[in-house]
Amino acid sequence: MRIYAFCVYLFLYTPIAIIALFSFNAGRHASQLQGFSVQWYVRAFRNPFVMDALETSLIVAFVSATLASVLGTLAAVGLQTMRGPARAVFDGVIYVAIMIPGIVIGIATLIALVTVFDVLNPLLASLWFEDRQPPRLSMGIGSLIAAHTMFTMALVIVIVRARLASLEQVLGEASADLYATPLATFMQVTLPLIAPAILAGFLLSFTFSFDDFIIAFFVAGSETTLPIYVFSSIRRGVTPEINAIGTIVMVASLLLLIIAQLILRRRPER
Amino acid sequence: MTDTGYISKWKFMEELRRYRKGSVSRRHFLGVTGLGAATAVLGTAMPALRPRAALASSDIGDRVVLATWPNYHDTANFDMFTDATGAFVQVNVFGSNEEMLAKLQAGGSGWDVFVPTNYTITTYVSEDLIEPLDVSKLPNYDADAFDPRFSDAGTVDGTLYAVPKNWGTTGFAVNTSHDGGTSLTSWKDFFDRTKDDFSGRTMVHDYQLTTIGNALKYFGYSFNSVEESELADAERLLIEVKPHLFAISSDYQPAMRSGDAWLTMCWTGDGKQLNADMPEIAFVLGREGGEVWSDYYAIPKGAPHRDAAYALINYMLDPQVNAREVVAHGYPVADANTNALLPEAILNDPILYPAQDLLDALEFGAAATLTDPNRAELLARFKSA
Amino acid sequence: MTRRERNWLLVTPAAAWFVVMLVLPLSVIFVFSFGERGPAGGYVPAFTFEQYANLPARFTAFKNTMILAPLGTIAAMLIAYPLAYQLAVRTDPKWKIILLVLVIVPFWTSILIRSYAWIFILGGSGLPALLEMVGIEGVRLIYTPFAVLIGIVYGYLPLMVFPIYVSLDRLDKRLLEASADLGARPFSTFLQVTLPLSIPGVATGCMLVFILLMGEFLIPALLGGGKVFFVGNALVDLFLQSRNWAFGSAVAFTLIVIMLVTVTVYMRLIARLHSGRQDISIM
């Protein structure tokens, strides 16, 4: 059994090791080792396209994960006591949102928004004041955040609702018995208890958004996220710069995780 | 493109100054000036910028985005451009003109310069996706120095939309150490041998024009045919050879170099690059004919960094720079000024400049193939078959 | 404010978001799927069933997806289960978390970069060259369905390990001891106690991976050499090469219907198999 586990880890880490190894390659090519160098790390940090893509990715991931966590939690709380056909419709929509492949979301969002913008832009232009440039709607960071939020919000709702289902009945009633208002009940009792689920939803959303290529590929317009940058670089023939970026991202997320773990450890067990 | 109404010029210049000083971010600048993510409108605001054009050469921003083909540049030239102007060049590589067109049609490509092939330019013009060029911003462009065969297509209805980059041919590259002593000389050989001793070792482009065109040449039809019965023959051939293919991809150099692939459809410069490093790889033009083409530099409508776009094109047209490009990528240029700087060996290279009788058999791609729904669907069917 | 009003207030922002970013796009592709391709590509309005009639032209893509997605899911499950079991049941609690995190860490490197590493490993100068050294010649791996399968299993293994681990970890160890005390051999304990109790985790993992695989595009594109085509690749081609939005919409819509039917049937089956327990679905 142990040997088996070892083999699986070997399978998981061989490609990672190769990525890291070649990031220190002195040569241009990602397939022939030509000595040790950190020049590709320096290049990656100096390259404004990489830094911009990283910035865009972080902004998109943070904003969409935040929106998804807040709106998703509100919806989950609202849905908890909702009944009837509205509830059934909502459940159906969430089901579909999770089920639909990213590629379909990407393509459908692209053609829907492009079509809607084609109608709205002349309308906006005709309504606008003479001396101002009318705003022009187009695909970009806004559409990307909107699309990521849609998908990750569905995830948050599912996660938070699972947690709520196991809590609210008992605790809510107990608290109401003690004459607490619904808001106070929520803030003082429910929220702290579902906080771990919200946090999990946020992290999942962030990871999803940060790593997503296929939706972004279609809806990001002229914005470049890190995965899009990597994709276009791969087609140009990979230089070790890409390996350097991959290694940095992995080490950074590992560090974050360790820090989070240390912080959580300090707190006494509930 | 809407060009009614302007942002107040004063306000725009104010914001621009702040942006240049670095006190506001690019995003703030674009947002406040009402340009938003649609940097497209920067183009229409250009009249307000004209007085500053004189400064452009020294202040073109810190980036320029180029959409081009694989293995088509000397990266050292980009580094020198960055050193000279402060603008980094981001290179996006594409495998077919269709892909470029689709990206531009969907809007917001974010490109500043792209490299369309001769036969596509009229479509870009009719679809309103390409910017007319202001020759005054391209002092290095010497129109008279270019062979008109390879620079004509850049002008549509008297307006200059694109300036020539390189020309070349589409043949195939074959690793002769695997041909068993019998060389391949035609598209008939290419497909027949793929089914035979090159089975599992052949690559074709992920590109309707050349993959379908060369299959058409197998039967002796026109490279540009949109005749249904002829396309049906080509499709039958392609689907028949599909199980014998190594891959369908326009980026075939890595596989040819590693020895995974032995035979591939191939453009001039790739043939030259492969042959230079591995003499056993030969570049062959099919006896039946095939494609001769010419690529151009152009600026798409709504390019976000237009000054940088002009600066980059102008830089690439500098004969010194262009000559370095040719030495690096092995595609010929139609520019007499550049050719004057090239060594004899390159000017006499049969890969770059094939024998006249082979060249005579070649055809330029036709605009109809780009928009013909049957050719597009045929390639998609072939790939998903 | 009544509870009803309050609920609506809480739900409205999310609902609006779903309407604009999900219902609207899906409605648009539904409408477009009855249209026609424009002269230079794109879409022109029409009402025709031509696009749906043309679906057999993508039969192979659907077939590949319908074969490789379940196959990849099962392969990932078979590889993940023993590892999750080892981690949850047989590992010292001190090491558990670290080992589990180590399973997930690769997931944080872009799938693009990881797949590129596989191009190198499976390509002529990688694994086949190693095999040649030990005398096995002529092995071809890259750009085959096998390469795609490897990529799939590799890419989604963590997603499979995690839910299985969770379900096994929750399992009351006293049950196992009790079973052993009653004289059951380890293997029959596994079959009769552990396996049934871990079915929810397995079902969840399988569904997650299956859903993602049905829409897969990158792994076949990078490791399949343009020959191993999934529906996702056909879709990208239709929108980014042949620019046939109408037909692309029809293919996309068909994929959605197939997925909804398959997944719904699957959940019903699992629910029945697991005697009606509801904690299986990811809902």
C-alpha cells in the first residue's frame, strides 16, 4: 500500500519537478538543459505583460470570489426558508449552473454579450450628451468578473447551504426562543457558525477563478489573465519563463496555505 | 465604431498628462476618459493627440501586442526594440488566418499589430476590422523598393491597409533519412507515402487553406477550389489519411526536430530553419503546384497602442532590422533595400527562391476560400472525424 | 418585513446575476441554434433545423467524449480510491493533512503548464527514449488517446481523492474494529463495511470529474495533437476557426442536454443504490 501511495505521488510530482527543473535552465528551450540560471525568474518579473496578467488575474479572482461569497451566502440564507415553485426554479438554475461545462459558459456568454452590446452601444450613443464620449460596452475585465462570479456563486450557495441545513433549524429556534431578532440571530449565531463554509467557498472560488482558462479565453476581451498569457506563450514555443511563472505561483500558494494553517493552529479547537 | 461626439479635449489632455506622469493608473485613465475597457475609442480621440505626434517616437507607452505566426521573428530584434523605445513586445502566435479573423470579429482582441496573409485583407476591409495606414508614420516604408507581386494586396481600392512583411511558399519538409532512398516530389507522394512508409509520422496544418488546398492539388484541382465535387474528393482523401497522421498542427517544428514526425506541410522559413539545423530534412515544393503567399503588417481597428504599433512596424521595415529577420527565420522579403544587405548564400538559396518552373505552378490564396462555408466546415469535419 | 419578503430580498441579487449571466446566454445560444451562418461567419437570424440536422458531422467528437469522459472518470477513481483509503484509514493523523495537501498542491499549477510537461514526458525524447534504453522500441505515446487519458487522470486526480478521503475519514473506526472483532477478514470488512460507507464520496468525486471532462478542451488539444477530438474542441473550432455561430450553438446546446440527462440519471441511480440517502449529490 505504501509503495502504491509513493507511486501515485511520483506520478503527481514528476511533471512538477520537470517544470521546476527547467525554470532554472540557462538556455532558451524548455526541452534541453543548458546549465543553471535564474535569468528566467528575473525576466518574468521584469516583463510587464506577465506582471499585468498576474495583476488582472488577482483582481478578477479576488473581486469575483468576494462577490460570489457575499451574494451566494445571502441567497443561501434566503433559500433556507423559502418554499414553493420559486425555490424549485432557483434550485434548478443552480443545478444547471454547476452542470454546464465551462466551455459552454464561455462561448454562450461571449455571443450573448456581444449581441447585447451591439444593440446597446448605438442606443447609449444616441442618448448621450453631445460633448461627451458615450461609454462603450465591450468584453473585458467586467464581463470576466461577471462570468466567474456566476459560476462560483453557485458553488458558494451549495457549500453554505449544506452547512446551514445542519444548523439553522435547531439553533435558529433556540435563539428565537430567547427573543432575539432575526438579524441578531443571524449575526451572532448563524454567521459565526457558517463562517468556515463561507471561507471554504471563497477559497474555492478564488482558486477556480485564478486558474480558469477556458471561460476567460472567450469572455476576457483584450484583457490577459495569467492562464491566457501562458496559453499564448505555449504556442510560441515555451521558454523557461513560463516554467518560472508556474513555479512561483505554486510556491506562493503553498506558502499561503502553510501560513493559514499556522494561524488556524494557534486558535484553540472549538 | 462610433465617432459622434468627443470627450472634452481639455479634460482628455488633462487626464492624459496625469496618466503620463504616472499619477493615475492606466485603468483609471481609461475609465475617467470614458474609454473604459473599449480602448477602441482611443483611435477616434486621436485627432486631439495629433499635436503631440512629434513626441511619439520617444513616448509610445510601455507595450505593444503583436499577433503573428510561429517561428516568424528574430526575438533579438524585439529586445532591441524594447531597449530603444521602452515598449515590450508581446507576441501572440496563431495557426491560421481564420483564427485571427474570428478573434477580431468577436471584438476586443487587444492587438496592436497583426500579420494577415495577402488573400485575407479584402475581407478585413469589408468587415471594417482593419485600420488604413498613415504612411507618414512609417518613414522606413519605401513602397517603390517592393516587388509589386508581393505588396499589391496591401492596397485595397486605392487605400493602403498593410505593408509587406515576407513572402514564401507552402511545400513540405521531409526527413530524408526515413524515405528509403525514394524521394518525395509531389503532393501525390506526400499523401500516398503518408498512407505507406510515413504512416504515423506525418503532420498537416491546422489551416483550411493549405491542408485542403494541397489535398486538392493531389487530384490536380486548383489550390483555391470551392467546387463542391472537388472539395468532396479532397475531404475523402483527408479522412482516408487521418489515421496515418502524427498530428494536425501548424506548429510542426518541435516534432520534426525531435524525430517524432518525419514529414509535414511546411512554410519556406520553417523549411529553411529545419534544414539549417538538420540537413537531412529537405524542403520540397509539390510538382503539381500549391501556394505562394505574401504576409503583411497591419493595424486592427481599435488597436490599444497605436503609436507603438506604428513604431513597431516602422522598426521592422528598417532594412537592417529586416535583414536580421530574414537571416533568423529564412523567409524571403520583396524589399530590394533589404535584399541588398543579405549575403549571396541566402539570395541564392533554393529553399527561399525556388526554381522558376516550380514557382510558376504556384497560386496565391483566393479571398473566397477564407469565407467559403464549405471549406471551413470541411476542415472542422476532418478534424473531428 | 415578513419572512417571505426578507427571503426575496436576500435571494434577488443572486437571482438577477443568474438571469443575466446564465439564463440569458443559454437562451441566446438556444435561439442561435436555429439560425444560419453569416456570409463571412457569425450568425444571421433564421428559423431552420438545419444545424441540428448537421449534428452527425460531429458524431466522432461526441463519441470520443462519451467514451473518454467515463473512462477517464473510472480510471481516476480506481487510482484515487486506494490512495484516499491509505490516507484516511492507514495513515498516522500527524501526517494525514500534509499528505493530503501534497495531493492538492499540483492542482495549483496551471493545468496548461502541467500538460506541457506531459508533452515533454510522453514525447520522443521522454518516456519512449527511456523505454528504448531497456529494449522496448517503437513505443508511441504523445498525440494518442492514451496520452489524453493520462492527461485527464493526472489533471483531475486531486478532485477525486478529496471527496473519497472525506467520506472515508468520517467513517467510524469503531465499525472496522467491531467487524474485525466479529471475525471478519480485512477484505470482507472492506467489502461489507468500508466500501458501502464510502460510496457517497466516490459518487461525488466521479460526478465532479465527469462534469469537467464532458466539457474538456485543453488536454485533448495539447496531448491529442488535434486528432483526439472532444466536443469541447469541436466547439472551439466552430467559434474560432469556421466562425459558424449557429452550428456551434446547436452543438453546445446538444452537449448541455446530454449532460443534464446523463447526470440526472446517474444521480437517481446512485441514490437508489444507496437506499435513498440524499447526501450523495453535490447539491
